[in-house]
Amino acid sequence: MQPFPGKITRIEAQSKVRRHLGQRANVFIDDKFSFALDVNLVLERGLRSGTVLSATDLNELLRKDGDARAFARALHYLSYRPRSREEVRARLKRDEWPDEVIVRVLARLEEKQLTNDSDFAAQWIDHRTLSSRPRGAYLLRQELRHKGVDRETIEAALPDADAEIEHAVAAARPKLRQFPDLKDRAQRDKMIAFLQRRGFSFSTIKAALQVLQDEESEES
């Protein structure tokens, strides 16, 4: 690295863009490569040929570039699917970013509405309950807690009692081929055990089975 203060003599965008780093530019001091920066940082600071940088300027640029690289890493991680705040934090921690950088990156993500645990919980629950294998509130709570979502946010996102019954009915219907007679004690018990494994409470299961029995009565 060149001694500072020093004058920028050239800035060149890197030809290869790595998604987890974002677009970067090489900065030359006194005609020698000195360091690379996030392109947005170059534009934000108005860096160009002729700009003189002090040691203080350099330290500040490298600090901000660290934030930019961590932010790009977080965006790359989020590009595959929505993530909770805790998932992003854990990923950056695993990549060995300092805690103070992680705090700033998470704040920036929230400011830009790129992470929101309420939205994440709602999307997660929609995906789970609208799939071919609907899950009940008990399993949904476990899954979201594992993702680091706080209890209050989870409870606000969970389906209401009527929707929970609908989901239990949807989960039970394919099983009617195996347990068609819900008045039979053995078949009913097996259906109850199946729905409990899917995370539905006994009260929800009882209501769902009643719906299925009423439908059967209407058809007969």
C-alpha cells in the first residue's frame, strides 16, 4: 500500500463482478494499485483522478468499504429467499464480520425494507399453510423461533382459529383415503395422531374432523 497522503491517478472498474461483493473499482495512487472500493462508495465520495487522500481519508474509506462489502454479502444471501433478521445476522457472523459492521448492515437493510421479520413470518406461514402439507400453529411457532423471529411477531402472524381449522381440514383430506371412516375409533385415532404430528392442537383437530364428518353426511 502506498504512503499517505497520496494523489489518485486512476480509478478502474473491475471487469469481473462477484455477486457477493458487488461492483468494485481499483484505485491507483501515484500510478500504482493501492486498494479496491465499492463503486457506489467511489461515486458517493466523488473520488476521481487528482483527488488527494490523507491517512484519515483512507481509514474512513476502508471502513465504509467494509460495510459495503458486508451489505453486498447480505443482499446475495437474501437473493435466494426471504430471510429473518437473525438469519442474516448469523450469516454475517459466520463470515466473520465484526459486530459493529453487522449492526450497521442490519440497520441499513431495515431502512431499505429489505428485511422485516413481520413480513418474513407472514410469508413463511403462507408458504407452509398453502403447501400440499399444511402445518399447524405448533410447528409454525417452532420453525419461526428456529429462524430467530421473536414470539410476539410470530403470534401476530399466525392464522386465526377459523383459518387454522381450514388448514387442518386441508391436511386431513388426502388422508381420508387411508382413514375413510372417522366414526371408527381406530381410524379416527390415527387421523388425530397424524394431525398432531402436523402441529395442530386437539381442539383444532376436533373441529376439523367435525367439518369432514358434516361434509360426508351432506354427500350421503
